Amino acid sequence: MTTMDVLLAGKKCATSSLVLAAILSIAPATSFAQDVTDAPADEEIEDQEAQLDTIVVTAQRRAESIQEIPLAVSAISGDTLAERGASDLSSIGSSVPGLNVSEQIGQARLTLRGIGVDNISTGAESSVAFNQDGVFFSRSGAALASFYDVDRIEVLRGPQGTLYGRNATGGSVNIITNRPTFDFEAGASLTVGNYDLLKTDGYISGGLSETVAARLSAQLQDRSGYGENIYSGTDIDSKNSQAVRGQLLFEPSDKLNILLGADYYQSDDRSNTYHYFGPAGFTVDGDPITPTAILLGGQVPTSELDVSTVQDPETRAEFWGTRADISYFLNDEITLRSLTSYRRSDYFLHTDINPLGVDLFPLDLTEVSDQYSQEFQLNWDTDRHKLVVGVFYLNEEIDGEFIAPLNLLAVGGPDLFVQGFYAGGQLETEAAALFAQDTYSLTDRLRITLGARYSWEHKTVADQSDFDFDRVFSPDNEPRFPVHNDDQTFESFTPKIGIDYDLTPDTLLYASFSRGFKAGTYNLGSAGPVLEPEEVDAYEAGLKSTLFSHRLRANIASFYYDYSDLQVGKVQGELVVLENAAVAEVYGVEGEFTFEPVDNLEFNLNASLLNARFDEYITADQARPAGDGVTLDENGVPAFNLSGNALPQAPDYTVDLGVQYTFDLPNASLTLRAESYWSDQVYFSAFNRDEISQEAYDIQNAYITYALDNGIRLSGFVRNIGDEEIRSAGQVASALLGSPVVGFVKPPRTYGVTISFDY
């Protein structure tokens, strides 16, 4: 069976995923997503060492085994993150089928099954929701803040509107941190590695009284840069951050618990600068364009890890927030919950869109966000019903600026060229939703799920785009162009229906239909019209099984998405903005497997086969003004017909294979692990140009952990063993600069050792 055969099967018939399960169940397998708890999978099985542990998650707002949840969800434990040396969200990109994580100008660019955030300008919103301890984080940059004292990460694929406060068409990434404990706990770790890496983590938790417990955790990170600014000799892509989190748990009675939390993250380093990947422009006559900086004698670095900028890059970020999580248990079946939060994000980036040693287009990007959210939930859990009812409200105000003193004066003089570019303004979002989902047991083995959501969202924008600093910042502060003011309201009703059946006590079959909705928005700083909402009809079918005396866990999902008005990013002028593509179609098959053929030996495999394509999409490309010679857009401008092109950040296949063996030693254990990850070509834009992509690649990682029974662990890691240069994101910069391709890169080979203890 070919790759395309499998993809077509995933689209046409959910039953095919079950056939694939039967084929793949005999193969060794699963993912970097390791077990979240140490509870036995079945306490009545006598041979306890011959079975895989149960993975318990709260993806459906209650604690359940991942094998009993009728949806595609992956989980990664905090212990696994620590053993792999993971410090932020980008560390888990290869660990979950269908998940692609990149970092672009400090923003987390998350895609699940080809759907995510495709706009990196200020005010951009992702189609993949990011939540920490139940709180939605609207700013994707905050999603990159360090992982520390984490219990687990859960990744849900597909629309999630009937269970979560903030609607998401692509999926949801949930971080669950460790809660305060009444028993005393403490731990610390120290990691040192190449590039002068020094990372420390620590936590302390315990009871302050019989009814009050507290937990304090913190992390410090510092390392030199992965690359060099060859113009100045300064390190770039460095890291320097500090983070702290405090929590107080009050349990005045068996019916009431109150969890108060606050966290703070700060960084100041030289990360997130643009790298040069090559030329991409053509004239109307079809002649290639040499980037302007090269024509002016600019310097091209020999390695894509390096840059050449007259001004050194600079990045500053400050994220903090508070939350109050209150649960009241009316009885053994009904729980009421209130979740209140406030988040603030303050981000600044100084980089160069033209990193070629000529000071043409330095860029300052600023984004400040204030977000308040309130959610109320009712959970009713009986033998027959698993009901969640919720009300959600969010208000966010964003101030953003994009300032670039375009230094083309030296080329043509002050009367020929404008003196700078400014784009910015304010964007306010007010959103409310009512949602509910109930899973009803028709029999002991057959269940039906019904869900619904009503979403209301109002956006207000006041923004401006100007191309002359003298006029923008004149003494009387009169803008050259008037500020653009507009507002728009969006409403939607989105249902869900699902059915699941226990074929055997260890095999679950499920199928579902759901509709996802992402409100329309504005491109802040473009002074442009509102975008239409993004909608998706999502079909999914899957199988979850535990076989061979609980030595093999095999989870498979097939899916088909029909998107309308998909919001797609493109370069327009000096900004990356969103526009609505007409129709997109996404389908595929994913698998996660864990196999323990003998005690202490484990194979892991996760894999994704994905076909994410535009069905209808016509748009112009400013780097190629002649278009394809045939197509015109709705304004009569030469354009390209992108029907059949792959969606950005959506490789046709990914495979993550791991194997580990644990040696039992006197009062200790020694675990050796090796991993290999393969990815098909990743396009960074809808135009699917090789110049704006990462070709197919594979990388390997290795880990070793020596753990004493007294809680002391010594770990070592090597990631990207082959020291491959891999692009993570890219775009074509302004045609004013000759349309160079610029973007961001993944880390080179990194290695280090960690010593840690838990008491």
C-alpha cells in the first residue's frame, strides 16, 4: 500500500483506519509521549512487570485513562520532559503525530494536521488553542515560556469548542503543572551543556496547615548563541530567562477547594533574529532579482545559522498572570467550577529583515496585551452521563507597533524614497460562549456523545499604516493617513456528535463529526478590511487498543476536514497579513504505538500521513508580479492559482521512532534511549516554492539516565546528532529589498548533562 493509498483511505472511509490498525499492531512502536502515571493498566493482571502503565489525562475535563477517550489525544509526562532536557514548547514538536512547532519573531507557530497560526504580525491569533492549568493564553509568544515543574502536557487534535472555553479549529495544547501537596516535597536540577548552557530548576511544596498547602517553583536559563553576527562578532539566538510560579491551595472542607496561582517570566537576549536563505524575486519579464543588499556590497553568511546585520538583534519578553480556580462538590456526582484569570504580555523585538550587512531595513516590533477571562463549569458524572456545561468570557486589548526606518535614503536621496515604515494600533477582542457536551452510555459498551457551542465575538480596531516617519512623528503628531477605525461582530453555532464502542475490554472504536469556528479578525497595522470567519467540518474515526497481555498499546485515528474561508498568511507590502482562502481539504491517518516485547525493553513509534491541500485559492505574489501568466485575482492583478498546493507547515509524512532499554542495577537503574525523526518537505508559504521551505530531513537523538533509588538522577543527552542545519520557518521579505527569503532555524547539535534530585 502506497502513502497516497493510505491517505485516500483515511479520507474515504473511517473503517480503513481499523484495517491499518490490524496491520500495524504487529509492529514495534509509539511516541516520545510517555506514561503520565505509574498506575497499573489492569490491577487484576498478575504479571505486573509485563504491562504498560496507564496514561491518565483530563482532556475531557475529568480524569480518565487515555485509552478510554474517544478522540485523538497525546500525553507527555513531566518526567519525560525532564529526561529529554525539554525547556519549551518547541521541544515536543516531533513527539505528537500531526504537530508542527516553529518559532518566528518570538511567536509560537503551532500547527496540528496542517492547521494553526499563519500570521506572525502583532495581534495574530492561532487556530490551535494553548492552555495552562485551564487558562487560555491568547498570545502565542507566551506559549514559548519555559516548561518547569510540569505534571504533563496534553495535545488534542481537531476542533475543541464543546469542552473548552476558547474555541479552536485546529486543536488544543494543554500544560498541566504540579499542584501543591500537603506532604512535603522538594527537588532541584542543574543542566550544563555546549553553547555554555546553564539551566536550573527547583520546587518546594508542602502543607502550611491542615487545610492550606503551598508550592513554589522556579527556573533559570542561560546559554550563548547558536550562531554569530559575522558583521559584529556577537552571538545570536542566545537565551537568558527567568521564571517563577507560586500556588496556594485551600481545602477548608471536603466540598470546597480553592487554588490561587501566579506566575512570572522574563527574558532578555539576542534570539529570534531573521536569517538569510536566498533570493526569491523575479521581474515582470521573468528575470531573477538580486536582493538589494547584495547589490550594495552586502555579505552573505556561509552558514544559515549565522547572520550579518549592522545592528545586533535584541529580544525582551515579560509574561505574567494570576488565576483563581475554585471547585465546589455538591455531591459525588456534581461539581461546580469557577476559573478566573488575568494575563499580561509585553514583547519587544529588534531585528533586521535584511540580514546581509547593509543597514536597509532594521525592524522594531512591539506587542503589549492585557487579557481577562472568566469560565464557569458544571460537571455531572454518573454511570450513564458524563456532562460538561460551561460559560466563557474573554476580553483582550492589544497595542502593537511595527517600526522600520527604511534606510534607502543612501541610494536615491531624500526626495526619491520615503523615510520609514510604521504600522500599528489597537485591537480589542470581546468574546463569550455557551458550550455543553454529554456522553451517554446506551449500554455498558456503547456510548453516544452530543455537544453544542454558541460563540459570540466582537472585535474593534483602530490602526494605521504609514510610509513616512517625518509625517508620522511630526511635532503636531498629525498622521499622514487618518487612523482606520472599524468593528465587527461574529456569531456561530457549532455542534458535535460522536459514538464509541468497546469491541473488547481493551479495544475501543469511535467515530465523530464536529464543526469548528474561528472568528474573523483584522490585520493590525494594515488599515485593511475585516477577514471572514474560518469554519471547518471535521470527521474522525479511530481505534484504541491494548494487546498482548498489555505489552502493546496501539492508537490510530483517521480524519477528514473540509475548510471554508481558511485564514492564510502572505507577505503584502511590508507586512505578513492574513487573507481568506476559499476552500481547503485535509485528510490523513495517524498512529501512536508503544511495544514492550520483554521486560525493560520498549519501542515507541508515532507517525502521521497527511494530505493538506487548497481546493480553491487564487492570490498574487509580490515577489513575482507577472503571476503564472494565466490567472488574475478578483482585482484583475496577475496572480497564481494555488489549487492543489500544500498548506504551510504541513508535511505529507512524519515518523518518530524510539527504542530504550533499562538495566536493573543494585539500588539503581540505567536507561539508554535512541530516537530518530523523519519529516517530509515542509513549505512555509502557500506558494509551495522550494526556496521557501525545508527539504525532507531526518535527525537523531540519544539519552542516558542513571537513577538511584534515593531520588538522585544523572542524565545525559545529545540532540540533532548529525548537526543538521534545519529551517523552522521562512517568508519572502519586501519587494523593496529585492524579495530575499528570510526565516528562522532549529538548534544545531546540542548536548549536556543533568543532575537532579527529588525528595
